[in-house]
Amino acid sequence: MTVVPVILSGGAGTRLWPASRESEPKPFLTMPDGLSLVQKALARAFSLGAPMDVPEVIVVTNRDYLYRTIDECVRLDEEHPPLRFVLEPEGRNTAPAIALAARAAQAAHGSGAVLLVLPADHLINDVPAFTAAAIEAATLATQGHLVTFGIRPTRAETGFGYIECGAALGKAGQAVNRFVEKPPRTTAESFVAAGNYLWNSGMFCFGAATIAKALAEHAPGLSKAVDEVWQTRRSGTYEHCATLEFDPAAFARLPSESIDYAVMEKARPVACVPAAFDWSDIGSWQALSEAMPVDADGNSRTGHGIAIGTRNTAVHAGNTRLVATVGVDNLVIVDTPDALLVADRNQTQAVKDVVIALKAAGDERYKLHATATRPWGRYTVLHEAPGFKIKRIEVKPGHTLSLQLHHRRSEHWVVIGGEAEVVNGERLFTLAVNESTYIPVETKHRLANRTNAPLVLIEVQCGDYLGEDDIVRFEDKYGRVG
Amino acid sequence: MTVVPVILSGGAGTRLWPASRESEPKPFLTMPDGLSLVQKALARAFSLGAPMDVPEVIVVTNRDYLYRTIDECVRLDEEHPPLRFVLEPEGRNTAPAIALAARAAQAAHGSGAVLLVLPADHLINDVPAFTAAAIEAATLATQGHLVTFGIRPTRAETGFGYIECGAALGKAGQAVNRFVEKPPRTTAESFVAAGNYLWNSGMFCFGAATIAKALAEHAPGLSKAVDEVWQTRRSGTYEHCATLEFDPAAFARLPSESIDYAVMEKARPVACVPAAFDWSDIGSWQALSEAMPVDADGNSRTGHGIAIGTRNTAVHAGNTRLVATVGVDNLVIVDTPDALLVADRNQTQAVKDVVIALKAAGDERYKLHATATRPWGRYTVLHEAPGFKIKRIEVKPGHTLSLQLHHRRSEHWVVIGGEAEVVNGERLFTLAVNESTYIPVETKHRLANRTNAPLVLIEVQCGDYLGEDDIVRFEDKYGRVG
């Protein structure tokens, strides 16, 4: 059977601030094993094999995350089926995302194609058990079922939806009697006690034609709006990946609805495959900390640190700064270059209030990291003070920044790794490690990496205004001119 | 009466790591009002007036702290009596420090001079009450008493020595019956209950001749060793301050003893002036946090941050990084550029164990800060990775670095503030803001600030070895050649 994994990758991830921010949300969060959540989701999709035939993997994401997602995939360094990106100008919840993916799969692989919908921000470690469940779900999907994956509840969680399961179906599935959205605590407790209620994981499996038909029947307005968006599609390729883009105005008219609300709660027949694998939606620092290995004192740690008399404390840090804890219990500490979070482990849901407060105060750290990802690579602001700013700039092999100038700042470049091809005014030249150049104000310049190794340079900007918006682009291979 | 304040400034301050480190110990710790503890101690000494005549202020400190201490004094921007520095090659506890200060005061101001010994790392806010106590103590000292300042105990502290007070003396003094070193808890509790026991503050007042005589009587070996060190003295001046230095070999033969042990516990007559002022020895982050103003939730803060559901928590941070707390209680959080401490407020004594662990691991952050103070100014390592290092360098007006070269690194300099005079090989030139130069490997170079404003530059070092010890100095105005 033809199965097309559909990875849904997006979300602001405000509850995982300061590691996850709008510019780099939850799917890009790196786990202790060095892999990001989206890398793990891609790896899960890539590992599917017979009896499933996987002709391609569809990733539905914001166009801003395209370059970064491809980077993550490249860093996996695996042979894999082709990727196709369905690029959203803005988020519209899961129903429109799945509807567009279904049309793309149907167009490319016919009505018999089965979609396996996988959110990019879930953590699943037992990949063989996941694959077994996917086979079961795909089998039920080919029989016309809309299939959910249910998670055995471990607590009376009020933040998840529940699925009431009924009669057995197929090898390991069950019929779904009903969906219950986030219930009050007493209801959640009775569900857990009853035994036949599972958490709604947000993973699904259905035929592309089946879900399209169900959408037309149960959410006709949404289905019609998706048809209109689909008509505006433009196919392209970027770095060997197929892309589909849509008219932003048509996209903006899509209703924001979840697939649960639009279809699953209303349609029949719906089946559920209970997960025999571990699962976390990493919905908070508490959840993420629970997914990390702990020592005898209940502590977990990434990065460099020292713990004295410390218990049940999770430290998420880099390798540069030192994090020392003394006599503390039950904390989550998240250290990033420009922001630090110290939270009680049981109150990490309130981290989103920090993001709200930052946004209200006009502090861009609610959405931006010290390191910004660009199509050509990335830069990190190392230091900033009135009159100057210092950046570390990394250009990927074969990439080129736009031909540009600045009205109010000059730039000093010192190459510290690789080799730079530089346009500086009328001159074109290369800079090796330990060589430098000076770009005066109002001077057209361009930086390129024509080699197969990363180019790294230090940029010292001087000027009375150093905002990123002081940039005039003349040519840009990433379509950022005009 | 002639009163010479003697400020004792030193100590590793390991319990106040990471803000206080060996390279910049407790006296340099900045309080929320922007003044360091040593600045406050100097200000206390400078504010003494009639009936006391203060001909000079003596600061006993390590020679490594001379430049930094003078900077602190200059930043106070006050008219003040002349400063004289008694420079120790290494710490030998309080008895030798006071004995040398006494000889210096006696030589300069005669046997009638009274010493007022003030540790540089105490916090006292009520300066008028302090001054009143100093007058009382100096009066008793002129009558031949060795005078201590006693602090009314607020708890059964086992980390302090106690003074048992007896009959009234003078206007507000009391005779001292005995000293008791750090007692066990039950003893401390009985002292607090008894009412006539005070904490031994470590501040003293006595005639220069009186303390010299008492030392000769009660600590004859120490007194003789001090005489030998005194014979090796070399007078000098630095930045309008008098300096006294001694032969390091002679100094190394001094026993390391406290003035309490060497003299005060044995000599008679000893008097005590009870302090009518607030006092903290800032012996821990808990003590420092108690000295800070708190909000309605018991929180105190320096630096930029956001507190959600946070109580009784002290945040000590700079203005660059953001510190967010969520749902925490009773913590001390200390954020510095290269190290972070999160500690339970009641367990901050164990912070010294972090320093021990760092030292054992060969991590220099136990003693060095990201910012290093030099006679000519300071530098901060902004970023470091294999092959390169970026520093922000600040040169004080009128100062000059040594004429030097490096065998294994080249340097790119970009001026971002002020004006630099540069020797680069055979060339001598000036660099204004936004100008740069390149110093190749093995090239003699020198950086100077001939202006009245600070010079700030960014240095990008490139090389296979970037240790501070790759430096050959040819000329140095601070005596660091050979």
C-alpha cells in the first residue's frame, strides 16, 4: 500500500521558551541525543518500509521554516524518499494543512494513497513499535476508516482530548465511540478509571480521498476554501526538494480549524490504534524534563555544570556557560545565550506568561533568538552596545548573501574559518582565514561561499543605527528583493 | 586626635562565587546602589571628621588589586585625604596587615596616631551612627584601650566570634571580659539569651604604638618577623597614591594569624563599642540578599528580568541577559557572563563547594572572570572557539599597554570608541572610531590612549594557540617586563 507521511511542523512553542521561540519553534528543539524533534519525526517517516510503500514525505510548514527544515534533514545524513514541502504563509491549524496535503498526495499518487499524519513536535523513542502501529493504521485506512492513534493515559490530564474506544477492529484496532475535548478533572479521572478511554495523540491515518470526502461532507465551507487555495498553487524546487506555495490572500481566507473538530468528531467510521510505544507531546518543560535520563538524585542535564545538594532538577544548557546549582529541588533551569529561565518543575505551564510579558514590554526575545537562521546560513549577535554590534556569521557551502548596502553602518569582516568571496564596491576578491576587509557606509557588497566547507567570519558593525532593517538588497537568490 | 583609617581589602570570597572570584574578590562586589563594598569602605573612612583629624587613609591589599582599588576610589569622585597602599605579595591574615599599617602610621604621624581598622567587605549603611561609634572608639583608644566594635546578635550564629562585655566604659563603651571563638550552637544560644555577648565585627581601634607594643608582648615571633619585613620596605607612588612594598621572601616568613588570636584575646585593657548601626559581613549570598530592598513578594533584583509567581527570591544579574523566574520560592540566582548560580537561599554556605569542584576540575572560572582588570584598563572575552578569540578592550585615558609581540597569534583591531595610538611594526599612527589595523604574528606592537576619554576596541585574535601567556613584553610602564 502507498503511504505518504505528512509531517505537520509549526507552532510557537511559547511554553518551551526560551529554547523555543517563534523564529525557531518546538520542532527545532534539540533533544539530549543531539537530534531535533523535527529530525526525529523525519527519521520516523523515513524508516517506514514494507508492506508500506513510501513514494515521498510531505512536510507542511511555514515558508519561513523551509531552509531550516531542509538543513535539519540534510544533517540527518540518511538516504530517504523525496521531500515535498507544502508551504503555508501563516498557520491555520491542522484541518487546512491536512486537506492541502491530501490534495497534493492524491494528485501525485492517486486516490488510493494513504496519509500518515505526524506532528513534528512529538517525542517517540520506540520506532519499531511505532512502525507496527502505523502498519495497522494504514491497513484500517485502506478499508475506509479514519484512524487515530490513542495513548494509554498515565494521569487524569485535562490538557488533552480523550477517545472512547469500543469494539475491536482488525488486528489491534478498536472502533471509536466518541471524542471528548479537554474534559474537567473529575471527568478525566472517571475516563482513566473506566479503562476504555485513550488520549487523542494528534497522529492520524486515512486515505487521501477518504479525508477529502469527509471534509467536503462535514466541513463544506473549509473544503471549498481549500479548493480555492489549491487552485493558486505554484510548484517549485529548492535544494532538491519539491515545494508548493499558495496565494497568501486566498490562504488568509481559510478558517483556522483542527481536523478533530472539522472531521474526526463527526465522521464515521473512525478507528483507533492504541499506541504500544512511548509518547510525549513535549508540551512543557516538565514534559521535556521527564523525557530525559536522570541520575540517582533525579537530576538531568545538558551542557556543562556542577550540582551540589541538588535533586529532581533538570538543567537545559549549552556548553559555553557554566550552570551551578546548590541545595535546590524540583527545578527546571533553561540557559540560552540571551535569556535564562528558572522555574518550579510543577509550574512550567506558566512559562507562557513570561512570553506574554516580554511581548507586552516590546522585548523581541519573546520571538527571536541570539542566533538567527537565514537561507544562506546563520548569524549570532555576540555583543551589542550603542555604536557597534558584533556578529558571528556562518555561510553554508555554495551559498551567497544578497548584493546589498547599508545607509548607516559600516562593517569590518575578519574571516576565521573557510574562504570568502567578497564583492566590496567595484572590487571582487577572496579572503582566507585571518584576512579582513572593510565595507564603508553606502557601499554595495556581497558575501559568498564558493567552497565545500563552511565560511565563518566575525563582523564588527559601526554606526549610529544598527537595526536589521537598514539594508537595501539589489540581487538575492532567495527571492528577498522587492 | 589623629585617626588613620586602615582598610583591610582582600580575601577570596569563594562563598560569593560567581560574582566574587579570586581575581576580583568580595570588596569589588557591586551593591544595588552601584557602589562596590570597597568604595563604601573608602567613603566611610573619608567621611570621618572633627574631632578626628584624618591625615591619610591606609589600604592594606594585595599588590594585584592596587590598580583596581585606585579605579574604585577615582570613580567615587570625592575629595579625600591622601591614600597610602600597604601592598602585600600574599595574604597573611589580619595581624601582619595591621602590624605593618601600624608601623606605617607611626612613622608618618607619630606614636599618638590612632588606627581605625575597617574590613573592606562589610556593609554599613548608617554612616552617621558609624561615625559616632568611631569617635567613641578613638577616644577609648587614646586612653590606651584596644577597642573592638561589637554587633548585637540577631540569631545564634555559629560562624562568628563572640565578645563577653562587662562594666561600662566612657560614654558608650564596655570593658571586654573575654573573646569566644565560633561557639557550638547551644553555647551561641546561651550567649544570645544572656544579652551581654556581642558578635566580634572584625573592626578595631587602637593607638599605633599601643597595638605595636601589644603585638611585641603577646606575639613576639610575629612582631619580630614584621620588623624584618618592615626593614625591606620600598616607598613609591602610583597615580598620586603612596605605596609601600616589601621583599616577598621576607613577607613569606610572616606567620598567618588573626589579630584576635595574636593580641585581642590575650591583651588588656580591651574595650568594646556596641554598634548602633546596621552591619553585615556579606558572608554569603543569603546575607547579601538580606541587605537588598525587597518588594511585596519578598523578591529583590538587580538587572533585567521577569518574575511570575515568584517569592523570596533574590536575582543578581547584569543588564544584558534576561532572567525569568516562574513559580519559585526562596532562591538566590546569580547570573554572570560565564557562569550561573541557582541556590536555595538557606544553603548558600555550600557555594564554596562549587568553587572547590571547579578548582579540582581545572576550570579557571573558580578564580577568573570573563572581564579581566589590568593596570591600563580591562578586557572582556566576548567569544572563544578553536582558532579565534574576540575581546573587547578598554584602555583608560593616558594609559599604554606594553610593547609586545605574539608568536602564535595575529590580531585585528577595530576601534569602536575613542582614539588609539598604535605602534604596528615600524609604523606609528592613530586610529579613530570605525578604523582598523592588522597586527601580524611576530610583529612588535603597542596600544596607547593619549586622550582624556576611554579607548574601546574590538580585537579578533586568530591563531592555533591563543593563551594569555603567548606574550613577549619589551617595555612596560607597569613593571611587567622580565
